[in-house]
Amino acid sequence: MKRKRGRNNVVTSELAAAPDRTKMSDRKAAFVITETARSLGQSIDDLALNRDSIRRHRMAHRAKRSEQLKEEFKG
């Protein structure tokens, strides 16, 4: 039977912003987040933690933050 990828999302906007602030690559961010989750006792098989999912969340956070900054600037 083919094993499915984890589907539980653990990447919050704050967690997506942290690697951006430290200029960490998506691959390194995925490694750090995965090892952190594992050390906290999470089952890695249930979590959606890979380079592509981390990248998508980081890009979405950047777009959201950009819109917030534009609105603040207009005000």
C-alpha cells in the first residue's frame, strides 16, 4: 500500500517569518522545523513538512505582510 504524505499543517505565519528573518533557505527551514517537531514528540508522518509546503507558506506570509504594509502606508 502506498503511504500518503502528512496532511496536518503546522506552519503558522510567525513560523514562516522566522526563517525569512534569518535568511534561511527553504530546505534548511524544513530540516529545522522537522527536527523541532520530532523533538517535541510529534509524529513526523502526520505532518505536512517538506520544502515545497514550507515555501508555499513563506510566500503566502510574504504576500499577506506586503498587503498589510501597503495598507498602513496609505493610512
